[in-house]
Amino acid sequence: MTEQTVASGALCLIRLLPLLKVLESSVRQPVDEVIRGCLGSGEIADGVLIGLDEFCEAVGPLQDFDHPAFFEQSVAGMALIAAGAGEVEWSSADARVSEQAAGVWSTLTRLVNEQQTRGPASPTVADFAELERTAQREDERALVSRERDPMAVIRRADQLASAGPAMTAELSKVSALLGWRPSGPCGPQCTWPACESSASNCVRRRAFRPQQRLAARLRRKQGAEPRPWYLISINLLAADDKPFEFLTEIGTDGYELRKVAQYMDGRLVCVDRDHQRRGEVELGSERVPSWTELEADEDLHVEETSAEFFERRWKEGHTGFIGHRSRRSRPIRVRPHGAARNEKDVQDMSEAQDQVARLAWLDEEKNTTVALLLVRYCSWHMDPKFGQWFGQARDALAQTTSAAHSVLRGETPDLASLRAELDEALEASDPDGPPFEAEITDHLVFATEVLDCLLAPDETDALVQVLEHADELAEAHDEMAREELPAGHELATVNFQGLESDAREADSGTPVDKRAAVQRSEKFADLYARVIGLSYSDEDAGVGG
């Protein structure tokens, strides 16, 4: 990263230190050390990065926006990016940190406004989002003048630090208003990083400890014993008659030990050291590339999974088909939502009914399956094209995905109130408006259908309809990627239908590995949001002229 990138991230982090102080956060000290390294020597101890990454892992993906740990994890992740160690996906690191910082302050401002609207009269607090936008403009001026005035950024950092006590006092009012209490990533009794608590959900007691996260890699660098790990890789360019997904067990020497290949029709093929080739599937003879190289391959979607998930798939592989099924229906073909069904639609519906039948006696797994659909298809509310005209819809979708995460944690969010808010957002939407608004409307309809399933889990017809609608969304956005993105673009051949079908099969085991399921759905959501974001222009959203 450039010096300007590093400095930009550090300045954003300085403004977030008072928030960590008010939260009595255990990541405040390592974030401060990252700031010092970015603005000083540039050296940041591995232990600091390990602590930040392990905190992010401990919090995990299931966080409500109104929970203190959401803000702590966000800041810790920004610190890793500023240090050059975090995962930066499709945008530059400096933009990523500044955008995330603006998003954190915007979320905090929204929470305060909502609480003040609902509750009794309370002290007036600052508009943190506007303060951050102004501050970033001032940062830019300091960064631009750095060449002729090398101390400009340091003076800017000192200025921000001197404003820290006043911001701390302002944020203390926010903490009191929101009823926040100090806690660790595992809950109120967590004493992170000492881990004196016996909380069953403590990250250090979880069976699945990823081996390719930054913390694990740095610990191996310091001498920790390597362990086998398990890779899911999806070939985004795979032909229909070729395997598209591979689950691989990788030994401590970096070579493949076992592998299961999956075809689009559900067939599975297993290979191992004793049977290194079956048909066109064979065990790799070269060392598996590094995690960094795997993630950089634009033709692949990769994620790490657990030994338990691999063993379940390996066992299925010896039956020849995923889910112990003798065959699998062909991929769904899209029809306009709400239109009359033809013979092909009836065939497609049978696949959804089949999954419903398998879930009929498992209420928790049914709720998990349905909540994961919201994660996959309604997590694109951060698209900036929502900003000018579609704020109500954006907030409704954001609250919907937050509620989905709550359901996945076993909590009971107020779904009835959220259903009413979705109705209001739908009433305010015009399906015949700009193309982007029509896209929003379809997803609001989908969200209401999913909530109806969660509110009435015994209504199997509603669940069939939701699964059908998800299939339609997957196929429609496969077509969108092919038609709207330029030829050769990394996402032009994305296969949402295959990913959706695979996710459902992978998440249909009992018990469901919720951590792996959420990670899989969030990867899907990332690709889905990118396709939508790239396929619509500002003009499609009614922005500009």
C-alpha cells in the first residue's frame, strides 16, 4: 500500500478511538498500536495483528448493528486493512477504510435517531456521520499537502487526538442512551482476551478453528504446529457437464490428501491417495497454492470449512450423489414472479417441495434454511444507489438481514413489527419506476414472503413459494450477469443457481453447521451484491440526469 493509503486509514482510526474507549473495548490498545505503526515506523508486531484478527473471529459474522461488538469488530477489521493485513476485496484499501469508517458513524447516527424517536426526551447528540464526512475532507487536504509539508499529516493526527476527550464525552451520552454495557465478543461474561469465562460459545472452544485466517498464519510463522485444513473451491467458469465445486482435505505439507468433486446434477466423485484418479477427477500432484494466491484467482470462489463438513460430504461422496439422493432435478428456469405456472414450473416446484418434506420435522433447521435465504438475497442494501431516493427500502432490507442473523443465533426478534415495516416500504415503492426500484421491489416482496414463513413455520405452501422465488432470483441474476457485464468480466459467468442449490444441500444436514452456513451465504451475498451494483447505472436509479 502507498504511504497515503496507510496515513488515510490511520486518521480514520484515530477518530474511532473514543468510541472504543467508551465501550471499554479490549481492541482499543492494539488499534492504537496500529495507528502508531502506520504514522511512525511502519512496523506493527505480529502479536497486535493476531489479537485483532482473533477478536474478529470471536465475534463472528452474526452481529446486530445495534450491538457494541459490531462496532468493535468493524474497527478491528479496519485496523487490519490499514496495517496491510486485512482482506481487501474489490476496492482499494484506502477507500475501503474510509468507506467503512463512514458506514460505522452513519450506523451509529441512525441508531441514535431511532432511539430518540422511540424513547423519552434525551440529550441532543452530534450528527456523527456528517462530522466524519467533514473530517475526511480535512484529511484529504492534509494528505494532498504532504509532499510540500511532510509534517502535515502528523499535525492532523495531533489535532484529531486533541479532540478525543470531547468526542469521548459526546459518545458517553450515546452509550447511555443505547444502554450499552461493556462485554466481550462471546457475551456479557466474556473477559477477552484472558478467556477466564467458561462460555460455551468462546471462539477458543469452538471445534472449527480456521487455519487460513491471518492469526493462524502468523502463529505458524512464529512456530505453531501446522494442521490439516479443508478447502471449498468453486470454479465460476465450469461448464455444465464439468465438476464445479471441490471439497479438499489438505495435509500439513500443503498437498491434497482427499477430494470430493461435485457436478451440477448432484453427482459426487471422491479421490484420495489410494485412488488418485476417477474419470476426469484427480488428486493434485502439486502443492496447493497459498491462501493469498487462491483468493486472487478471479475464476475461483474459495472458503475454508470444517473437518466435520468435509467428512459429511466425503461420506455422501461414496453414495455417488449429494444428500444420499439417486438423482437431482435440473436447475430452475426463471419465470416472472407471480405468473401462472407451466409444466416446467411444476417440475421445478417439486424440487422445492422435496426440500420442504425433508425439513418438515425439523423446525429449527427450517428456520435456519429460511433465514439464510435473507442473508443471501437481501444483503445488498449498502449499494450507494439506494441513497438519494430509496432510504426506506434500504433500511427495511438492512433490518431484515439483521433479523435473519438474530434468528440464526437462536434469538427471537420482533418479526411482526419488521413485517409491518416491509409492508410500508413496499407501499412506498413503485415496481413500474426506474429499473433499480423494480429490483428493490422484487426483493422487498421476497423478504415479506420469507418473514411470513418465519412467522408461520407450519405453512409448507409458503415455504415452497419462498424456495421457488429464491430459485427465480438466482436464475434472473445469472442472466443479468451474462447480459449486463462486459464479456470477460470475472462475474459475467457467475452461477447463482449452482451456488444456491449447493448451499441448500450443504445446509440440509443435521445438525446444521451454522458458522459454515453463514459464511457460505455471506460469500454468495457478496457476489450477488456486486452483480447488482455493476448492472445498474445511476440513471437506472433515477439519480442525476
